[in-house]
Amino acid sequence: MEHTAQAEPQARPAQALAAATGGGATGAIREGGYTAGLRNRQVQMIAIGGAIGTGLFLGAGERLHAAGPSLVVIFALTGLFAFFISRAMGELVMHRPTSGSFVSYSREFLGEKAAYTAGWVYFLHWVCSGIAEITAVAMYLHYWAAFRDIPQWTLALFALLVVLVANLISVRWFGEFEFWFSIIKVAAILAFLAIGCWLLASRHPVDGHSTGPQLISDNGGMLPNGLLAAVVLIQGVVFAYAAIEMVGIAAGETENPRKVIPRAINSVSWRIVLFYVGSVLLLALLLPWTAYKAGESPFVTLMGKLGVPGISGIMNFVILTAALSSCNSGLYSTGRVLRSMGLAGSAPAFTTKMNKRGVPFGGVLLTACCYILGIVLNYVVPERAFSIVLNFSAITMIGTWVMIMVCQMALRRKALRGELERPAFRLPGAPFTSWLTLAFLGVVVVLMCVDGGDAAWSVACVPLIAIGLVIGWFAVRGRVAERLRTGLRGVGLNPAPLLGLTPGVLAPLPPGRAPGGRQRCLVSAGIAKKVGR
């Protein structure tokens, strides 16, 4: 079970619980074994760089070819809702920073079944996303002649081994690796923006074309393939912002999370929109949208047209680094989420295992083993591997985002009833923006059905995922109940007085007594919550 506690100065009993369960009094709630190894600069760059990956560097080429310059508007619109989701995540983190992130919040506000569902859906998302990343690595490596004769699945296996080794180091070293990976990605985009602006301002021709707005107007305008073609692509662009929740997971291993996390979320929101929207706009103003194609990074396409030796190779290396970084982040986040679930009994026991450097290697290795399915996919259908897993990743990511928004709405309702204090760092415009975001995510699912092909098949598989989750819940619910009882017995709390009490009020369990019967309680931020069997 995941034991958590509020670390507020006035909540002395909650501090006692934190001491008993391995949580600190510094504002972050951590399961035993984790350390505050991530620093401010690392969290800032993880937040920014974690959401910059193949969705922009590789996926934008195919999207530009399909929708034309309207992709700029699509990225801006999707970025707005990504901002709402990140602020909702930030509000939850400020309520209670924890290594379990939204799985822990689902448990607190919605119950154990919701936590189980949120955790496994998120795990499935990163399995699909990781497969997309290692697929992208293989495609990037094929850019160089030395790798073109090597099968795509072999290169994907190599990528998996690289990120696995990188992820099994300590959290501080993980943060350092991700810091420099992100620096490379951000520096590359800033360099591209600078070069692109110079080309545009100087009217320097690219591949025989004069740069500027006429490239849009002379090639069909903003909607060369019609409005429907552009709207349908929203469901593909969602993937580009898929890692915005990473900062919430990192909060449990961050120094001074209540100070660092709001700053990271506020900065990452406008920077990512600038990077995505600004980059795609420049791509459309420097080359006709028809010059871009699926399977090749639009940045590599553009740099190749400039005719400067080595530029395309350098950009391809940067993009390769981005894909490895995103995959590495996926292993990091799933390792923590799986451990939180394992402690509650809803994931295999070995996912709770940690090495001496504080890395939950059990969960990391489980995710890496699932990535092998991606290598098989690269072997069977290498030309469609990226598209297939991209769409599966999008539908599962939508499920995670829905859970984040629902938890934020539940937190707000509890605050209005006076059951807890709502953080000052909030989702602006709630509850209107909460419902608007949920409606937008519903529209995205509909668009995936309209798009047909792999996207429609992904939505069609949702009932199968639901059936699998139901079967899994019946398989683990007994273990979950036992873990909750065992956890309460170990902490020494009496469940009855906790029900309905305000946060931070704890009652000791009489000696020799243990909670039992059909009543199961959840200790989370000093609150015990009754959950049905």
C-alpha cells in the first residue's frame, strides 16, 4: 500500500504518519526508498524536453503533408488544452506532492478501482509510446548509409538496450541525463527558429522557392485538403503533448516541489506552444507543404534543401537524441507508477523492488520487456509500426488525461464542501475549463473513429482493454484488500474515527486490534477513505 501524509506545518499528527511510513516533512510524499534527487534545473528541463519528441520531430512531416499549413492552428489549439491539463495536474501536485502522482490522486478522490484503472492505462500508454520512440530511432538511423542494411527491428532492439541501461542509474543521474538530452533538443529547436527567422527575414530562397506567406497562398492556402482533413488530424497531434504529466510524477523526487513545480508548469506551457507552433509555422513558410512526407523528419527535409554539408546529419542526430530521451522518460515514469500500484497490490509484487540507488528496477524492467513487443512489430510490419503504436498511444493517453481532469474536479468539489483546502496554484477558469477539456478529449476520440484505419482500430480496441481491466481487477482485488488491511495494521491506525474526519486528524489503533471486515480504508494525506469491495 502507498502510505502518504500531508507535510503541512500545522498537521502534527500527519507529520507523525509521514515519519512512520517513510515520508518526509519537506512537502513531498514518497514511498520508502525514494530520495529528493531531482533539482530545479533538472525538473525544468525534464518538463520542457519531456514533451518534445517524435510527435514534432517525426510526426509533423506526415501531418504537414496531410493537412498543410493548417497544422499550425491544430498545434495551437491542442496546446491550449494541454495547458489546461498541465495546470490541473499542477493543482493536484500542490495539494499533495507524491511519487504515485495521478494514480495516488485517483485512489484518494475516486477509490482503489480508479487508481487501478489509471495506473494500467498509463502503463499501456507508455508501452505504446515507447514502441513509437524506438521505432523512430530505427527510422532515424536508417538516414545514414552505414545503417541502411541493418533491419529496423535490430536497430529498435539496440535503442531499447541503450535507454534501459540509462534508466537503471540513480534518479539524480537520470535527471542529469535528461537535463542534457533536453538541452540538446531545446537548443536544436532554438537554433532552427533562429535560422528559419533569418531565412524568412532575408528572403533567402530554399530549394528554388521564395520564402514567405506566398508559399501558403500559392499552394492551396491554409486548408489545401479541406477543413475535415485538418480537423481529423487533431487526434494525431494529441500525441505530441503526451508527456506533459511527467512533471507530476517527478514531484515526489524533487527538492522543494511546492516551489519548483508551479514554476516548471507555468514555463513549460508557453514554451512548448512556442516551440511547436513556431517551428511548424516556419516549416510552412520556408518550403511548400507538399515537400514534406511521412517517414522523414520535416527538419531533416528542410535542412537537406539548404545544401549545406552535414546539417541534415546533425539535425538527424539531435532528433535521434530526442527519441531516446522520450523513451527513457517513459521507463522512468512507468517504473514509479508501477511501484505505487505494486505497493497497493494492484501490480505484480516484483514491481516494488528497488536497487540500492533508489531506482524501482522491477517496474522499469517490466516496461522494457513489453517494449520487446515493439521489436516484434518492427519485424512484422516495419512500414506501419510507427503509425499503429502512435494511435494506440493517443487513445490511452486520452484516458490518463481524463483521469487527471476528473481528479481535479473532485478536489475542487471537496474544497467547496470544506473538506480540504484548495491550493492557490489552480486550473484557471475551472470548472468551465475542466468540462471544456473533457469535451475536447471526447471530440478527439470521435475524430479517431472518423479518421479510420489504425486510429479507428485503436478506438475499437477500447472495449477489449476494458474487459482486460475488469478481469485483472477481479484477479487482484483480494490482494489489494489485504494490502490495505496490512498497511493500516502496520501504521497502527483505527479506521473508524478516520472516516469523515478532517485531513491530519489521526487516531491510534488500540493494541492488538486490526481493521477488518468489509470496511477498507485508504490512508492518503491523513485522510482515510472507505472503498467498497
